[in-house]
Amino acid sequence: MRDSSDKRLIEDVIPIDVISRTSASEKVGGRVGHPASLHLWWARRPLAASRAAVYSALAPAEGRTRTLDEESIFFDALCTWGAEDHAIRTARSEVLAASKDGPPKVVDLFSGGGAIPLEALRLGCEVTANELNPVAHLIERMLLEFPQSYPGLADDVRKWGQIWVDAAWRDLSDFYPTVDGGTGQQHLLADDETEQRLPLAYLWTRTVRCPNPAAPEHDAHLVRQTWLGRKKNRVVALKPVVDRDALSLRYEVVTGTTEDDLGFDPAEGSRGGQVTCRICGAPVTSKHVKDEARAGRMGTAPLAALAAKPGRRGRDYLAVGEYELPDDAECLKRLEELDVEPLNESLPGTMRITGGTCMVYGFSQYRDLFTPRQLLALSTLAAGIRTVHDKACDEGMEPGRAAALSTALAMALNRVADRLSSLCRLDTKNEGGTNTFARQALPMVWDFYEANPFAGASGDVRKYLKETADLIERLSTLPNAAKCVRGSAASLPLPSDSQDAVITDPPYYDNISYADLSDFFYVWLKRSVGFLYPTDLGGELTPKRNEAVVAAYRHSGSKDDARRHYEDLMEKAFKEAHRVLKPGAPLVCVYAHKTTSGWSSLVESLKSAGFMITEAWPLDTEMPERAVGRGTASLASSIFLVARKRRPDAGVGSEAEVMAELGQIILERRARLEELGITGSDLVIATVGAGLRALTRYERVEQDNGEVLPAETFLEMVQSRVLDALFEGLAGTDPVTRYYVAAQYSYGYAAVPFDEANNLARMTGANLDGSGGLTTGPNPLVDKVKSTVVLRDFEDRGDDGRLGQPDTEASGTMPLYEIESSVAPPLIDVAHAVLWRAEHRPGEVRPYLMSVNVDAVALRQVIQTLAGRALRASSSETKSREASAAERLLVSWRTIVGERGLL
């Protein structure tokens, strides 16, 4: 039997910079054959990070012959998208060689999009993929089971998929008529061409009745903007043309080389559903729009259509009248004739999904998300899957294979559905459409993009069919199939002490209710392959009761009850992981670093389940230009948290024992990480993670008063101790200064998400927001910009004659009330004031210092810290202007303060 007590590579050292870089680059386009091309799943882990987690959790640390540089090169080859076969074979052979009783057994408790079990399969493991959500479960079977179990399935998908699409087109072609050249932006066809073309998409806007009582009844258009395309030397937009006699509004296609050529502003439009009626000039309030929508009186109006230019390079735009509009009544009539249940399932309530919601505008059922033509197209494709399945079986296809074929077609259908709802927008940069879930939400869209699912562009069913077949062909080469289980993570169909590793990506506290989001796809799976999976797809919607998420609406609005529910489920899941793991085998959690509450819940669950946390590795797996934009601090978006089974006789520890051990762990871990070149926020997070070992190695830790030390309290103590260790000379300074130095060290002057910065403020004892917070006052230490914060340096703040004077309103970070002069202001306020004077009015430095109540020695320590290399992420990083100014000030410090210091 394998000796599982050996130290694994993930518990020694891994090149987190390489793993972060390869994970981020994996998300940047061109991912042919990536699992994402099968079906959308939210927060799917990058394959690079998943592969690194599996490999480093199973490969022993002892006996390695590669140097640190050689390890980095190997991980680069192993984790880069489209990795070399040689690197994967080498990693697989190392993993198998380390397991003395056959392929190592790996289980993922929360398999989600299937990235972790897929990479475990790739490295030769025997894999169990557990998942409660039926949508994710079917995605996993399509990734991890069917391609490996049915050789040649890709060819079946291509053959029968073509039959499926052809049949659907025969039934739907009348609803997607071709178009002539028209009088749009450019002629659709060259003069010598007679071929007609299918529109690629149709553009629509929402409408409500205008509330103007003085005008005859007419519709107000809620179009948000009328841009069609914006590229270098070519801009295209729709110009609204009002006919006040007819009380109507139409749109002309206008082109130019610059925005000024258009002669109008295409950005003018509704904001949050509020608009000025273009026909009569009356204001249309958002309340009126909601009232009309909830009364069922929101409609749509056509804007334009898109078609490909000859040669399919570029877009032509057709005004209304140059293409046929759909007959909604005929669409609904055809829809009733199909053997497909109406989409009458309820949409999630307004409290269930964040990021904006269309439900407040009267959308109550899933059918409300689609136009009649969209419903007809998707329902026709759904009905066709049952027809194809039955024909394949009639021709002798084995039932299991026919089910796999049908499921593959259902995956393609769901990708079409994601691109074929009335929540898709026009992407004016690429002149195509976005998908429904461009964000993890169902927000209201005022002007939407209706793709043609047969026109060869975004939303085309044949495109997704090809991608599905190509992916299946790639996956068929994996060594074996996984065991895909749908059930609770708290009850695994596995023997005790049987698994060599548990590697999982658990739900992230209160981030997202995947069950609510996935219902969008569930309703179409029910109608396409529900007959094959009556157990998985037999409910009205996905199961919610046992989903591990802090969703207050499921607990009568109680956030406390929701949190207890989440923590209880997580503890049960980790206890089950404890049961199935071999003695000494590792558990690896890939967790998102967001809030102290989320972290502490995970730590408490692991500790209560009998685990001891041994390591934490921070990764930045996000795209280089993610949603928060350029100039944002590169933060650890994921953490590899490593744990082992705790000794049964661990007993009870005291707070004093734990804190003493913590100091030694921090000292050793910091030295090791700095030796590896890890600095900044990565060093802080990794050291904090290692510090959790001191708490979790005991069954419980008692404070001096006998009460149990909570994980959240300990976590804040660890974070504070780590910062004190990093900035030894500032351990006793004021919280405001400690925050500034820690934030500068961790993030520099880049924009940082508020929650991330608030975590750091709590570590240092500072108050980031609210009354007297660092973002408030006339001269704040931190600027708050939407959901991010940015540090302000001495140049931003120093030109304030009263900065550092605690009894005036201009003191910046000090409270705006009378304060005794004996109370010292934050040292960072004084440091900024001194630095600014030293740079701009050096003669004022000494008088200023004589006027403020500070310890000159402590102030010099702060300025030394601001000048030090410790505040730069690497030795090659350019000095900030503040660091340079601090260095210059230190050179002349003795001259300024005098030999005997300030008197």
C-alpha cells in the first residue's frame, strides 16, 4: 500500500508565477478544443491551475532533481494551453510511479465545470467526479465519461448532427428569409452577384406606451444607444428619424470615418429604463416603464438587421423595410404544434441573482426571455434531438451510445440558447452579439441582438455542433473514463480510506447561486434529453435545498441562518472527504480569496472536519484585462489551500501555545518565500495560509477565558502578525500608517477591489469606509472609485497646510472634531506633509516638524520604509515617486532635524 504520509510538491514549493501566467493566458481567446467550447459553466477553474494542483498534490517533494529554474520551465511546458505531449507524459509517469498500488484515486467533491477531474484523468488517475447540480453533472459526463466510453462518438455527432440541423432548417427556413442588397450602409452584393444572403442577426429595442396625456397614444422607444460599429476609419450608427404627424420613429443607417461625420450622438438613449420620448419630448420615468412592463404592455420595435459582406469580411446593415419582419402569431402557432412543453417555469426572484435583473420588469417565466421566433427555433431543435435519438436506435445504435449522442446535441443546443435570448447585446467593437451570460446575471437589456442560428455567425448551431464533435474527438484519447456521480458531497459512494487525494473547488460562500443561474439551461435540457434522464431532469427546476451557498432568500431573509446552512454543508462535505481519504493523503481546495468571512468559514469547516491546514499558495488566474479594467492591482483570485488529516490525539491547544508557534511559522515561511522571490500580496497570503497550521493542528484552541478561539478572530490575528513581521519597525505604529504601508506593499498605487482593500484595513485595525474612514474627509488617504480604491501618495495629499495637524478639518485621515493636542496624528499624514515640503518648500520642513506632535524617530522609520525596496514587488521594479522623494529626504535628514533631534 502506498505510503501517503510523504510530503508532496504542493507542500514544498511550486512556481506560482508560472501557474498564474499560464492560467491567465488560457482565458485569452483561441482555445480550440477547450472544455469551455462544450458548455458554459460559471467560475470554471483554468485547466492550467487544475493540472498544476493535481500534479503537485500527487508528486512527492523528496527526491526531485530539478532546480527551481528547471521546475519553472517544466511547469510552463506542462500548464501552457496546448501543452506538449512530452510534458504531460512526464508528469503522468511521475504521478503513476509515486503510487505503488495502481493509478492514484482522486475525488472532486464539487466538480462543477469538470476542470479538476479532467486534468486528473489526463495525468492517469482513477477519478470520481461528484456534483449535485444536474446541468453540471451532464456537462461532466460529456467531458469525462462519454467520449472515453464510446470510441468514434465524434463521428456520430457529425453525421447525426447534420441530419438534426438539416431537419430543423427545413422547418424554420421560412422564418429566416434571405435579403436583397438594400440601401443600407453599403450594397449587400456586388453588381455582378445575384446571390441572396441570410441576415446574421436582427436588432430590436423595447417599447412602452408614452405617458404624455396631451398626445395621442404612441410608443416610446427605450433604445439605450444606436451605435452599430466603431472601428478605425469606419463608424456606423442608426439615426433616429421622427415623423410627428404619424407619431412614429424609424432609423436610418449612417456611416462615416469619424464620429463627427455622423452629425448626431449615437450614445443618446435610455439610462436604467428612463428616457425622453423622441416623438413628443415627454419624460418617461423608470417607474412608468416598470409599471407598463409589469402590466404586460412592454413591446419591441425593430431597429435594423446585419448581414455579411461578400466574402464574409465585414458587416452590412439594413434598415427596417429592407428585410422581412417575423410573423409572431405564426411563430406561436407553429410552437403550439410542436411536441415540446411550453417554457412556463418560473424565473428566479429578484433577490436570487445579483448584477441586475430583468425580473423587476415583469419577466416571470423563462419563456419571457425569448422572442416568439427564438422560442420556435430552440423548441424545434429540442424536439429534433428526440427524433434523431429514435432514428439512431432504429438503425441499430446501442442505447447508451444513442444517449451520449443525444446529450452532445443537447450541449450544442444550450450553447445556441445562450446566444439566442432577448438578453443578448450588440458588441459594437466586434459587430457581433454577446451571450446571455456575459455576466453571472440576468440583467435587463433595452436593445437586444437576435442571432440567426443558421447564418454562420455567432449563435450558429453548426458552429457549436462542430466544436462539440472536435472536443469529443480530443477527449477520446484520454487514458480512461471518470466515474461521474450526481449527489451530495456529504455522501460519496466510495469506501473509507480509499482515495489518494481530494482536490476540489468548493462553493465560494455567498458569491453565486449556480442552481438559480443554471435553470436557464436546465429548462432546455428537460425538453431535449429529459426523456433520457428522468432522475436528473425530472424536477421543475434544479435542486436548491442542498446547494452550499449563503442565500438569505432561502432562509426567510436571514443571513445568519443562511451562513449556518452553508457552514453545516461544508463541514459535512469535508467530513466525508476525511472519511474517504487514505491516512496522510492531501486535500487541496482551490478557493477564491474574497472576504475574511468566506475564508474563516472554510477554515472552520476544515478544522471541524478533522483537517490541519499545511500550506496556502496564491494564484492570479484572471485575464490580463478583466472586468475591472487596466491599471487594477494583480490580486490573488484563487488560493491553493492544502490540508492533511489531523492526528486523532491532537487535543486542545491554548491561545498562548498557538501564538508562540505562529511566530515561528511566520518567520520560517517568510524566509522561504522571499528566497523564492515571492513578495507583495502573494507573500502575505501564502504566509497567512501557512500560519493557519498553528490553529488547525489542534481539535480546538481555547482563549485565556476558556472560550474557543474562532477561526475568524485567529485569521485576523495571523494577518496582523504577518504584517508586523514584514514591517518590524512599524509593529507599534498607528493603524492608518500600517494600512498605508501594507497596501503600498501589497498593491502599489493600482486600483484595488474594495472588498480586498477592506480585508487589509481590518488586518491593520484601520477603518476604510464610513464615518472617519480612510476614504472620507477633504484630503483622504484613499480614493474610492466605484467598487475600487486607490492609494493617494504625498504629491496627492501633501499640499495641505494643515495635514498632520489633528485639530483642524483639513487633517485628512483624522476625525473632523476637536482633539487634544497631545494625541499624535497618523504618522503617514505627517510623512506626506514632510515629503511634499522637502520636494517643493524645503525651508518649511523643520518649522512644520516643530509644530506637530510626533516622535521624530518613529517618523524617520516610516520614511525609511517608504524608501525601502521592501515596498517594490521586485528588485527590477521602477521606484515610485514617493520612494524616490523619501530617499532624497533621508539623505538630508540629519541636516533638517539637527544632531540632537527636534526639540
